[in-house]
Amino acid sequence: MRQTFAVGIGGAAGQGVATPGDIFAKIFSRRGLHLNAYNAYQSIIRGGHTFLTIRTGPQKVTNMGDRIDLLIPLNQDSIDRHLRLLTAGAACIYNADTIKPGVPAEGVQLCPLPVSDLADITRNKVAQNTLAIGAGLNMMGISFQALENVLAEQFKKKGDAVVAENVSIARAGYDYAASKFKPFERPLPMTEHRYAVLSGNIAMAMGGAAAGVKFYCAYPMSPSTGVLHWMAAHARKAGIMVRQVEDEIGVVNMAIGAAHAGVRAMCATSGGGFALMSEGLGMSAMMETPVVVIDCQRAGPSTGVPTKTEQGDLWQMLGAAFGDYPRVIAAPLDIGDCFKLIPEMFNIVDRFQCPGIVLCDLLLSEGRLSVDPKDLNFNSQIDRGELITANGVPVGAGTNGAYKRYKITESGISPRAVPGVPGHTHTASTDEHDEDGVLISDEFTNTVKRRAMMEKRMRKAMGIEALIQAPALKGPPNSDVTLIGWGSTNGVIEEACEILNEQGIIANQLQIRWLVPLHGEAINDILKGSRHTIIVENNYSGQFARYLRSESSYVPNGYIRKYDGEPFMPHHIVEAVKEQLTGKTHLSVPAHEVMV
Amino acid sequence: MATGVETPKQVAMADLKGKVDPDWCPGCGDFGVLAAVQKALVELQIPNHNVVTISGIGCSSNFPGFINTYGMHTLHGRALAVATGVKLANHQLTVLVTGGDGDGFGIGGNHFVHTMRRNVDLLYIVMDNQIYGLTTGQTSPTSRLGMKTKSMPFGNLEAPVNPISMALAAGATFIARGFSGEQKHLTELIKHGIQHKGFSFLDVFSPCVTYNLDNTYQWFRPRVKKLEDDPAYDSTHWLAAMEKSLLWGDEIPIGKFFERTDVPTLHGAEPVLNEGPLVDSGMRIPPDAARKFIEELM
């Protein structure tokens, strides 16, 4: 079992949950620890209930885990919701002036802080937060110096007096805990590693910059807005044109326009915005102008639950825009992969001149993860495919009238000239057209030409499938159970498998990253050897299960689904697997015990 | 606008002839607009490879196929959004957007307003025939009140939009109206619109001879009055332009309503483009910048 430690901070929006979260995250990552942070929140600026879970440890931490070791409730509501879920070994630090704790489980340490005795609360409204941080770090066995350094950075802009005040309050909490509270049994270790801590949205934005994206545009929509924020803040340093557009229809069309003129262009949205973009996706395919669209899924349908996660957009992506056309859809497996996937996706869509969709979700978009800086590679390969630019017309590319933009080729790929190149004028059209770009519907539609163009475009799908990597089984062979997931559930399924293996149930995992094209045959071959298979996904209807069946005829033994807005915790999967292996059911819908 | 100097060859009408002949109905006003655009490009000597003609969907939106420039025949109502992307990616290109009244003021109304307020440097020509033609004759956003069409057989109950007033209100920096029956005048307006640095809006009366039997050449001819013929008219005066834009009836003004040259274009206002067009800029993030991006996260 991996050593991990989780801090849960709960309060109303506006009470300052984020700052202690940032301070803990910095201290953990500077100790060389991995971390994973997930914030459960609501679409509200002030009030409600926000619960931030930061889980850390010396090995990779892939999800929020099952237990809270240290609970810091900033109000009565938070302790009422979470104290009952603490188990032996955990502790709860709270403001004894304002909060009545109730009775915790056996072995849970209650740590009341006499806040008004320890700090001048008339001067410092968030003194309780700072005291709790100091007390908590003492109990974790972390030196005060580490906290002092981070506080100095955090409050640097507000001046020395504010830094000094916060340091002295933190010190009071730290010392109080030393004398009154029992430290945690396993102090947090230190390692020599140093990690970057980032959200999936930042990772995708940076991945875009690394891919050479020169044009980014968006309309704000949770949970994708973080991509826009990073892009906008770094645009000038990165040489990227960033625009906020009037709606998502404008967004996708503007991105395609920029792409058509020869730059790499990207945009991000969530399900509702994507719905507006779908006609544009078809245009990208028909004009053969590559564009990358990120969809950060949130709980739907319609406006749905804007601040909650789900994997419910798969069929929207599969069916986006009418007609048949080649498309690429991939779901990043974790926040590091959010970065890595973007340059890969651009190389494919540039080469095959079609739209690419990155199917992310709130869990990754807004979650935070420690990533080795070496994995944020700004020098990955850039392959623009058969692109004719003003900087160089390749020999043999032909000029008017020899140049045909939609030349029929075996691969389905036709060399693409961008506007500005002499001798290659042509019209790119959303109407069906011939090799020369002339609309076939203008006078006499032509069945032979129509068929040839359909087949040319669709041939590209085979090339894409040959290029991308087929999925592989992770974990021990000859398992009792194989868990199949896609995208963001990678980490939690991996941990569930570890727990099952410790408990004597041999479990392995098949995680899907490339959704379209899907390696149906390869998946069938892999799963042939599995004794019992279960598809795990964050939606109601088993969208991936239905898709897999349509592409490969594969039917698993069971399903684990969750559609309450919150992500899976490892024990949800572990318990459901056990229930299914006894034959009790083949569909488990674990209940989320935490009311967030 | 840049006019591309690397091609020594003179630009002639023959260079601008499309791969196919227009399939508009005989007598359609759009023929006149096509000819005027070609004449304007010849007179301005802009090589065809430096021009991108972008349209939406509709009769007039088939325009890019009938002229030999780079062309994009996009989605219904979306031409201006696409054109904004093209212009921002390569601001050395001359961008022409062509379409109809349904495409521009109906389904594309949102982009129309926002592209104007952004002052994107392009010329938007609307071939305004006050009807939906390609779908065989329904009411358009500029159809007159009471006009009977297949979709409103008992008469239009909705007041038409006024494209010129809309453009003034939205902040377009060049606003003009032409008439397909006035070739020379139209050509001059197109040249002026191309040369204007900023968003140029040109609404052109382009009669539909098949489905709009109200607003015909014969109906327009006695009514149109050139603003240029009125020496007292000051096209730098926004309020005067707004007042003129409201005239409709026995006298309908055509010509340049308004122009201002003191508003920066969108591409001119963005420092990212100071070094030149995006399409020519390097794709790699400088190592120093990349390192800083990562350090911020540590």
C-alpha cells in the first residue's frame, strides 16, 4: 500500500479555502512529495460548501483516495458534513470558539483551537485558517521553516507587516499543537524530487503552446475556462493570438479560419459550448482544415451541474456534426497526459487534415497534480504534414492549373496550400466539391465524383488508426477481473486494482486513451484472455460500453457507473468489484458518501 | 491593406475569372457585384493569391467559386467569424467577405455586430436582395413590412432591420451602400472599402429577379440618390450618417455614409502581431519562456 496523507479543508465559498490549499500544496511539493488535489464546489461565488482534498505521498498520487487524515472545517456546516467520515488515526483541527464538533469515530483526534486566545481575530479575519495550517504541519512533523518560507511568498505583495503577522499567527498554531495535540503516526517524508503542480487546464494550454499553437480562442465556460486564462495571461510571451469570442459558434469558426490560413489553432469548451460548435467540426472535415477542440466534460444534460464532473459527452463527440467524416478523439489519462496529448493530436490532425477532439473532464481540468518538469516537454516533434506555404513550394506540387487542392490520393491526404502562395488559388468549400474545389452541386451533381470524394476523405481514418497506439493491459496477467476504463478514471482504477490485489483478488486494467479510431480488434484480442470484465465509467448509460459494443461486439460481464457529479473513489470500485464477483449484480452504482 | 508586391505580373481581368461560370439566374444582381469586385482588384492591382474571398451560404455566397482568388465557402452565417481567423493568422492578406442578407443579418447577426465592433480589417459585401433565394423565396431580415412570401403568405408582420444604422451603432469604421445597377459607382465603393484600414461594410442592392418582384431594378433606379452628389454631406459625421441611414422611400441614399480612420484595426492593436503575421512566426516557445512557464508551477 502506498503511503499517502490527505488533508481536507471545508468551508463556504469566500471563506478562504483556496489559500490554505495552495500553502499545503507548495509545502508538500517542495518536500519532493507527489500530490493530487480535487476541489468539490458549487456554482456560487459566496456561500455554499466547498471541500478541497489534497492528497500527498512519496509515490505518485493518482486520485483523491478514500480517507481524510486531517480535516480542517472552517465552519459548522463543514464539520457536520465530514467529521462522521473520519476513521481511526485521523484528526480534526477546528475553531473551538465557533464550532461544536459532535462525536467522532473511535481513534479520531479532536483538536480544538482557542482561536481568540491565540490570535487577534479583530485584526485578522482568516486567523483560524492560518492557525490551523500551523497546527496541522506540526502534527505532520514538518518544520516551521517550510511554512514560514511559503507564507513569506504568499503575502509578499501585501508587505512585510502582513507577512510578519501571518508568520506569528502560524507560529502560535504550530506551538499550540506541539503542546496539546498528538502528532500523526507516520510523519511525511522528504525526497530529492521537485515537481510542478498544475491543473489539467493549464497542462492543456501549455501543451498547446508546446505544439506551436498560434491562435487560441474561446467563450468562457466552466470547467474549460482555465485554458483561456492561461492562454490569455501568457499570450504575449508565447507569441499566441488569444481572443474571447461572442459565442462558441464564432469560436470554432474563427479557429478554423486561422487554421486555414496556416497556423495551428485550438479552442476549448464544455458540452454546451461544444453543441454549438458541432456544425463547425463538419466544416473542418469537409474543407480538410485541421483544428483541435478540447471538450471539458461536466455533468449534463443542458446546463447540468456546472461544477461537477462526468464522462457524459462521449456520444456527443461521436455524433458531432452530420454526415460521415474522419475525426480523431482522445481522452487524456491524467493531468500530465493533458500536456502530452496536445502536440500528439496536432501532429495527427495536421497530417490527416481533419478535426481532433480532446475529451477531458472537470476532474482533470480543474484538479491539480504533481508532474515531473521533464514531462512538460516544449521540444516534442512537430509534424505539419503535407503543407504548402509561401516559404517553400515543394517540387512537383504543381501550380494552377496542375495544383488540385483535393487531389484524390491513396492515403486520402491531398497537399494543402495556404492562402498567399502564388499559383495555388482554390476554393475550400463546405459543399461537396471535386478535386479542384469546384462545387458539384452548383449545376449537375455527380454521383461518381461524390463517391470518390467521400472515399478519399474516409480513407484517412485507416491511416490514423495505423498511426496511433493500441491500448495495452496493465497489471498482472491471468487476473480474476479486468477493469476497463477510459480517460480520467485511469488513476482511480489503478489504485482500486492495487487494493484488490492486496486483498487477494487478482485485478488488472485496460485503459483507453484513443477513442476514435478505436482499436476494436486489438481490444477483443486483449479481453479474450480475461475471466471477468467490468467497464467503469462516470456516466449513467455506459456510453463507452455501448460504443465498444458497436465497434467490436464486445460485451463485458459487468458495469460500474457513477453519475452523481463526483468522481470515483477507489473503494467505490473495490466494493463494486467484490459485489459483482459474488454474482450479486452486474451493474453497480456506488453512492458518494460525502455530501459535497 | 497590404497588396503583395512579389508578383511582377500585372493583374488582369482574365486572372480573376473563376473555374466555373456563375450559376445565378439570368439578370441576378449578383453578376454586377462579381464584375465590380473583379474590376476593383484589377484597378488596385492586388494579385489573386493575396486575396481570400470568404462566404457563408446562399445564392450570393457561391461567389468565391466564381472568382479566381483563394476562397472559402463556409457555413451559413459564419463567414465573418472564419474571416476574422484568417485575417488574424495572416494580416497581409486582403480579406473579402461576400454573402446575402439572410446569411449576414439573420443567422449571422451575432457575428455581424461583433466583427464590426472589433474593427477587423476586411471588406464585407452583402448582396442584399431582401429575400431568401436559394431556399426558393422566404422572408428575409430585410424584407419589407407586409411583403408576401412563401413563408409569410399573408404578409410580413416583422419590421425589417436597417443594416446601415446597425453598422453605425455597432462601430463599423467604413459604411457604404451600393446598387448592382450602378457598376462604376459600386466599383469605386469596393476599392475604397478594400483600402480602408478597418471593418468596411458595403450593403449592395442586388435584386433577385426570381423571388422578389417588389424590389426590382425598376423599383430602385428612380429612388437611389448618390451621397457623393450632395456636396454638403459630411461622411465623417456619425449623426449625419445615422440620419441619412433612416431615409427609405422615394429617396434612398447610396454611396459612402460614414468613414473614420482613427480607430486601430484588431490586428494592429495586438502586440503579438508586431513582428509580422502569425503564420510566419516560429512555432517553438523560446527556451527561456518555456522554463519560466514551468517555474511558475513549482
